[in-house]
Amino acid sequence: MAGEQVRQFAIDEEGETMISVTEARKGTTIELDGQLYRVMDYQHIKVARGSATVRLKLRELKGNHTVERTFQAGDKLTPAHLETRSAQYLYREDNLYYFMDTETFDQFTLDTEQLAGCMDYLKDNMTIDITTYQEKPLEVQLPITVELEVTEAGPGFKGDTATSGNKPATLETGLVVQVPMFINTGDVLKIDTRSGTYIERVG
């Protein structure tokens, strides 16, 4: 096994470690044409005659758009060397969101494009993980769930249960979610950040 792994890596002319395109699984981040891309989907295509190809669905991290690229099975890719740091969310000013590195106390900003929808889950003083590339902040890694307070909810009805229907509720970040009828203003809810859906009332 160890011998196989060594053969799948190569070194380019500048001494950078490279990986075979067949190693580019979902979640892998690569450098391509001067941009950073994350592999969203991977498809190995066998061809009756000629070499096999690999089709990758990629998300460009800066612009957050997706592209599809096809490679020969023997092609090499340059993996991006990313780091994760802990940061505290401070405040928002127009389209800029201010954070502080919890180790160095350095402050930095991310815009709405870089946050890519994460704004709906950010609370003041919340600690989250920030992915960095070459010392520059790149994107936010949200926890799977967050707890947010309801600031506005339609009226419920006596005897309502979790299965008696849903209504919209506005949370402290501005996010609107569908919640059971018994939820009231001031309740604290656990929300799934992957789908933006209500999980349970926690307070």
C-alpha cells in the first residue's frame, strides 16, 4: 500500500508536490489556472479505445461558481495547502464582516461573496473556524448546528404540537425558517446550518 501511494505523487519543476487526478476526491482543494477549486463531484469515465478520463465538478472558492473539467487519468494536479484557524466574529459594516484571530488577535474582514451564505448563522462574539491560504482568510467553516433566538414569530394556537403544521419565524440573524406552531418570539432554536432548517427548541 505504501509503495502505491508514493507512485501516485509527483514533484513539478518548482518542487511542488502534486497528486494524480485519480486521487482528487470530494472535498479536495486544488490550484488550477491560478485559482483555488474544491472538488464537488468525481466521475471516472472508461473509454473503449484510448485512455480513461476523469471528470471533475469544481467550485471556485473566491467567486463561488462551479465548473466542470475533464482530465486524462494520468494527469497531475497541484493540491492547495490550506490551514484552519479559530476566529471570533465581531461585527458587520455594510458588506464587510469583521473577525479576530483568537491566537494572534489580528483582525480581518470577509465580504458577503467569501461568506457564501454563512451570514445567516453568524452571531456577535461567535467563535468559528476560518480556512486560510497563504496566510489570507479564504472561507468560513460553520458548525453543523447553531442556536439562534426567535425575534419574530406568527401566533400559535392552544394545543399546538410539533406535528400540527408549520409557520415562518425570523431569527436574530435575519434568517427565516419554518418552525412548529408552538414556537414563540424569544425561544432559542437549534438550526442545521447545512440545510437552514429547524431541529428543535432548546430554550
